[in-house]
Amino acid sequence: MIVGSQAAMMAGVIAAAVLGLGGAVAPYRATPPPDVVTVEVGPVPDGVAVDEKLGRAYVVAGVGVSIVDLAHPGLVRAVPIANDPLAVTSDPSRARVFVTTPNNGGSLTVLDARTGAIVQTIVADAARDDHLSGARVVVDNRSGHAFASGGASVIMIDARSGAILHSALVGEDGIDSFAVDGRTGRVFFTYGQEQHAGVVLTRDGTIVRRVTLYRPKTPQNAFTGTASAVDERTGRVFICDTDNKTVSILDAASGRLLRTTPVGVTPSAVAVDERTGRVFVANEDGQSVGVLDAASGALLRTVPIGRYLHDVAVDRRAGTVLVAATGKDAAGSPGSVRVLDAATGTPLRVIPVGRDPAHVAVDEAAGRAVVTDLLDGTVSIVDTGRGTR
């Protein structure tokens, strides 16, 4: 159900405020925002994925997945999935949607993106020593394979049929993040343990190499790689280490650790813009965005936001970066999307959305972004005004 349209922006400029990291909140221009349409999707919507070909969003909400029409905003269908689904990924080239469920041993559900029908459900298998409890899944569009975390293993499946092709034993519980390098066909994933953290590179489901990223002096400072992204143009992999306030940069071809860059408190999301050669890191508790050079990994600037940040996404066609920010700000907006320039990181505008925006997915072809709101049970469809449809 469409709740309404938020068409007005706050007047004036948000006052600068001093942050704990020593910076000030940059002033934002008081320009009229793009239209924002709000659609009810169910309780506690979290993960979201977009299929640009179909013009739909797939939102994990409550006890299933809500399918939202973006061109004519509204709920198309709610697909029940048991055991509290958590994460979702789409494969537009094969019209498939992948949903992970960590509870009760975990499962991976494959949906037909057009109809919402369940194509396959993969459940935990003790013989594979997997629990599918990592709630992570990523698709390699070029190979047609999807990779899901399952306890001590990574499962490779056929993205169209959902058939299991291979299971690789990692040897450690708790996979934190996935990233695919489509150029080399390798998958990078991180896992943490008390003495070190490793990244396993797989090609066609085979373990190629393990890389030690960080050796803590105490177990309390163990590595936690919550998010990762690949820049295929420079051949670099960027992995957030939340506990140690850094980003690790790897060579995508060899897996060699090139450098570790301090970025801010609780780096929890990362996005790459290959056109500008910039990497954007959302520092959740640091309330800032770190801008890195993709080639060198050096920190170029830190952009103070003044709100807790949950996610970051790049709109390459619009040349902007979208950051989900929660909490009351100087203008009284409970939650917003902060829009930054993708070349410089300069703040451009604030788009008010729901009370607690969590995740952002971009439909570049249509010039739209979809933002989930945990507290309101809605998604906000933001017209970025740069689409081709």
C-alpha cells in the first residue's frame, strides 16, 4: 500500500555541529528534493535487492520477501519464507532472487524474480558441515554461480536451477562478508577467529589461497570483516574491519595484502565507484564517510555526517553516493539519505525518508534508489532524476 509522498525538503541549511572525531557537519544546500514515495512492505524490513530489468525491488520483511513494483510503486506480492529470512541478492540476468535464512540451521531459498515462485530451497546438511547460518550470499554473473556461506563451508550453486555444484570447507565458523571479482572469477570472503583473520579466494568452488589480514594482540581485538567490495578496474579488494577501524586492501589477482588504512569508528559498509576511482566507507559510529583512492588505498578525506550510518551505495550514472543515515538531526529529520558527489565526496543534499533507514539499493537505469526502514515497516522509493527509462 502506498502511504504517501514526501515532496518537501527542509528550508535553510543544517547547522554545523562538532563531532567527537574533531570535524564539523558540512552544511547542505536547501534545494528541493526528488520525490519520495513510501510503500508498506511488512515488519522490520532489512535487506533489499533491485532487479533493473524488471523494475522491481525484493525486500526481506517479517516472515518473507515483499516484491515491490518500482515504476508504479506498490506491493506486488509477499512471499512467505519460514525462519526469519535475513539477506537477499538478485540475479537479473537469470531472473533469480536468493534469500538466506540463518535460523534453525539455516536455508537458502531461490525465487523466480518474475513470479515470486519458489524454485528451490536448500537446507542445512550435516554431511557438508554447513548450517547456512552465515546469512550471506553473492552471485557471480559471468559464471552463473551463486555462493552462500554455511557454517564452516561455502556452498556454490547454479544460479538458475539452485542445484548445489560444490561445497568448500573453510575450517572456521562465521563468514562475515563476500565479494566477487567478475574479471578473474574469484570470490573473496572473510571469516574471523581469535588469533587471526583469513580471506579465502575461490575459483569454481576451489580454495586457492588463505590470507592473514590481521593478528590481534588479544582475542578481544579479533578481526571482524563485516563488508567488502571489489574494484575490477584497479584489481583491488576492499574489506572493512569494524573492530580495528580499518580497511584492508588486497590485490585481486594474487590475494596479497597491499595495505591497511585507518578510516574511522566502526566501518560497516563499503561501495566502489569505478568511474571516479573512489571508494566510500560508511563509519557507523564515527558518523562519517571515508573517501579512499581506489588505486592506492589512501584515505583522501573524511566527510562528517553527524548521524549514525547504516549503508552506502553508488549511483554511477548520476555521479552520486547515497548514504543511509538515522537519528534526529539539526533540522528534525528522523532519518535521511545523504547524497554526496562521487568524485569529491562533497555533500550535496539531504533526502528525508523513514525513521530508521537501514539499506540502500540503486536502480541506475531508471534513476531510482530504494531505502528500507526498520521501524516504519516501509521502503522509500527515491527518484534521483537521472534515469533513462
